[in-house]
Amino acid sequence: MTSPLPAPAPLDPYVDLTRPTNFLDYETDAVQEFIDHVVDDRSADRRTNAVKLYYAVRDTVDYEVYGADLSVTGLTASHTARTRSGFCLHKSVLYAAAVRALGIPSRLVYGDVRNHLASPRLLAHIGGDVFFHGLTQIYLEGAWVKATPVFNKLLCKLYGMQALEFDGRGDSLHHPYGQEGGAMEFVTDHGAFDDLPYEFVMASMRRSHPRFIEGDGTVSGGSLADEAAPAVNA
């Protein structure tokens, strides 16, 4: 009697979410070098490395909304790794790409948020206090968790805010609105995407913030850090 063949190993349902994409281009030298400066051992505990990369993206990439490149090239992870500047759209892409390079599945999440951390000048360009926002979702230890490595620690300090922390187990989403130091509340969840949905992102930005967009970028001639003091004292 012939022995039965062993059952095939189950396929990893999230294997596609560890691969490079047009925007999550982690095979590039720029992203690889970014990771190498942060992670000592790529085979170490995934959660430990994901947390290290979170803080590297949060604090070594300047959060800047003015003069940001929103072209196809400008929104790639490699571009942000080189320039070390951008806002939520750029920083979430870099983080999603970096963790994928370590075999950690990731997605990009988009939504509309009411942001209470903004200068009067930025609010005028945005057209109110509801912003189109990007963050990251990663798969760790059998669960999806959301991570927002966006507002760097120095900028939060300038605006009198606590920076968002991340331990790899619970969601790092926003400063809860209505509490002391509250800065943000979610209004609409647009869902999670395997790669940056460029046409959707740009259409959303142009529809929601037409005065903030100039060609394939944002308005120039400003600095969110420089505008912090007037915003805090207003």
C-alpha cells in the first residue's frame, strides 16, 4: 500500500504583502542603506526591528508639508530615504517598504482626519482642519497593527504635543481628541492598500485641498516648524 503524500505546507496568505512594489521599492540602495543604519541584525525579532524602524522614520525624516514632491517618483520610498523629508504620505510609504524588506507584511491606510496640530497658515492652505492622511498597517505576531511614524519628536515638542509611541503590539494612530494635548480625530477611513494608489491619492488631495497643491507638489515658501510658535501662541 502506498503511503499517502504529506499535506502541502499552507501558503502564507500575506506573502504578496512582503514584496517590493513601484512605490515600496525597498530593493533600491537608498532604502537598503536606510535600513542598515537602523537595524543591526535583520534576522532578529521582527517586532524589535519594526519598532526600531518606526522611530527612525518618525524622527530622522523631517515632517514637512511645504514644497513636498507628490510626483510618482517623489512618493517612492527610495526618494524619501534620500531626501529625509516629507509628510504622512511619504513617511508611511518609507516605513511600509522598510518593514517589508525584513519580511513583515505591510499595507498603506488612508483616511480623513480632523487635525488640531496645524498653523493658521497651513489651515488656510488646507481649507479647514480636515486633512487627507496616510499611515501604515503591519502584520506582527499574528495580528494587524496600525503605525503612524509621521510627526517627529522635535515638531511635536514645538507644538506642545506628545509624540506618538509604538510598541509593535497596539495601534499607534493619533493623539485622542478631547483629552489634554489632543490633536487629531478620524473622520473617514478610506481603507488599506497593497501599494500607494497614486491616482486615488492625488484625486483626494486635489479635491480636498485644491489650494495646497501646485502641479505635482505642495505649495512652497513655508516651514511647519517655523510656524509652530505663532500657532502655539495664537
